[in-house]
Amino acid sequence: MTTVIAFIFMFGLLVFIHEWGHMIFAKRAGMLVREFAIGFGPKIFSFVRNETLYTIRLIPAGGYVRVAGEDPEIIELKPGHHIGLEFNDEGKVNKIIVNNKSKHPNARVIEVEHVDLDHRLIIQGYEIGDEDEKLHFEVDQKAFFIMDERETQIAPYDRQFASKSIGQRAMQLFAGPMMNFILAIVIFIILGVAQGTPVNEAIMGEIQADSPAAEAGFQADDEVIRIGETAVSTWEEFTSVVRENPGQELSMVVLRDGAEEQLTVVPNTAETVDQQGEPISIGQIGVRQAFEKTVLGTLTYGFEQTYEITRLILTNLLMLVTGQVSLDLLSGPVGIYDATDQVVQTGFMNLLLWTAMLSVNLGIVNLVPLPALDGGRLLFVGLEALRGKPIAPEKEGIFHFVGFALLMLLMIVVTWNDIQRLFL
């Protein structure tokens, strides 16, 4: 149950922050945000606030922000349609009843002759059975369609995604991944405040009981300065030598209270896999890195760790594209849940670290220029900037539809990989 709660918290936070970024910059640009959704599929919970429908949906596989101008379900009025009109105190149309007009006895029913709800905001038509006098009605900027007793706010062109500048549209698309990077930075700063930041030198922190390090006589605050004939100055150099020598006796010189001490340790052998998924053996001696608490160090830590994880993920992504890493190593929601279960057992701080890593991963993946992802849509905005005119919406729509289908196929493949690793 703890893992379920942790996964829901983590998933909800990552998706919420990502979509919140999209929504905030859409609203700042004057776009009408129709829906802010966590999850897909049937609605579990919903409410409306400031023109936007907020929903939590059944399938926890992501989320979305639905912006005006990308709404295939918006009603299109054509000449000859019979509609009902209701008016506000200023005499402007504030409700356009498309069907079930009998349920709106106060509505004025007309036959449509001309409609412009994008620019001029007018409806022209005739009373039913009276075509002698053409009627002209002004429409309120925030009028609603009423279809099957459901309200949908109209979206004049200046509130649609396509009406905004290239910069505004690009920022709205980039804002989701950007917020994931910002979330990671904040989480790492929180971790730095709570437990300190790792020192760069090879200084021992916690020594695990009954470990090779404890048996060799290591103590907290010991600084390794030499292993054999090799000088050591950083924690990375120290761990690299240990990992590369499982089961091999290592002679180390440490600084303890200003004096040098010589210790001998034999790293335990641990089994893991390399980046190609091949099994390898590494050495471990059972020590943790020392931490310190400074204001500047804590702030720097947030940015440095986010940068390092970004670099690592980009490196692995490049290796995947070039075939150096097998597709079998990719994980989907099932694999992430299983990994979360293991992380939860090690404590809340490690869960925060895992959340930060996934947040960076989500930001990077969404910036990949693939169809249906933020990066794919940013690609089209960039092409528009270069061409001086947008790509035809029909062509862009086909591109994203095909890409989305391929992404769903990839999701099935990685989910099958997860299931095989867990149960087969």
C-alpha cells in the first residue's frame, strides 16, 4: 500500500507540474485553456474554475492541457441550422443552444444565415417562418454553446493557440518540460537542506556495519589520498578503483586527524548490468560519501545534480539511438512502479531523489522532436519560423497521429519488457 501511495504521489506531482507549466504560459499568452487533465480516459473527478475544466481521469498514463483552436469537438454552425439564442444584460448572445431547444423556453429560435465566431463575433439569420427581415446579433466574447445540455465556451480567434506569436506558442510548448527541470532543481535543493551536499573529496561518511570497510578499520571522516601507488583526490576516483577491483586486496592510505594511516580492504563482489544490459561484477566496500551543509553548496547542488542527470540521460538516449543500448532496457509504467517499490523500501529521501531523476527524464523525453510530443510540436513551430508561414494543419495532424500510434506501440513493447523482467 505504501508503494501505491508513493507512486500516485510521484506520478501526480510529475504530471501536474508538467501540465501546469503548459497551462500557466497558455493563460499568460491569452489562450483559452479548455481542460487541465491528470490521466486519460473516463473522468473520476472534475470541477470548473476560471474558464478551465480540471479533471482527474482513470488511466494514470500522463496528462494533457487542451487549448482552444485544437478542439475537434467544437460545434460548427452552418447556414440553415436552427439554433436558440439567450442574451445577457448587454443584449449580446451569451448562450447558443444547438439542440434540445424545447428545454430552453426563453431562447429566441432563429435559422442561421451567417455566423462569424472567430473575428467579428456575430450571428445573422431569420425568425423561423419569417425570411423578410434579416436579424443581426452580437455575440459575447465568453458565450457558450449548449449541446446535449453541456456548455462549451466559444473561442474567438485571438484566444486560440494559432493566433499567438511564434515566441508565445514555443514558450507554451516548452513550459511543460521546463517545469520538470525546475522541479528537479527544487527537489535537489530540498535534499541538500535536509541531508547536506556530498563533498568532492574522497572522505568517508557512514561506515556500514560488518562491511569490508568496517573490518579494515575505516572510520567516518577518513580521507583516502592514495590507493596502491595511485593518488586519489576525488570521491569519483576512489569509487572507480573500488568498483573495478571486486575481490582484490587494495592498500589504501587515509588521512585521519592530520596523520596518515595505511589500511587494507578487499571489496565485496556485487552483480549488476552495464549499459548494454550485460551482467558484470563490481566491487563494494560498504561506505557512504561524506556530506556538508552550506547555503551556497546547497543551491549549487540543485543545479549541478540536475545538469549531471540531464547529461547522463542524454548520453544513454544517444546510445539507444545509435544501437549501443538495447531497446530491451527501456522501462514503461510497470517497470517504473517496480523500481519505485524498491526505492520506497530505502526511505523517503531516496524517493525524492528518484522523483527528481524521473522529472528530468520526463522533461528530456518530451523535448525529443517526435510526433505528438512537445518536441515534435516545437519542431513545427521552428519550421514555421524558418519558412515564414505555418505547415498546413492537416499535414501536421497526420504527422502527430501517426507518431502517436507509433509511441503507443513503443509503450506496449516496453511494458512487455517490464512484465518479462518481473514474471518470466
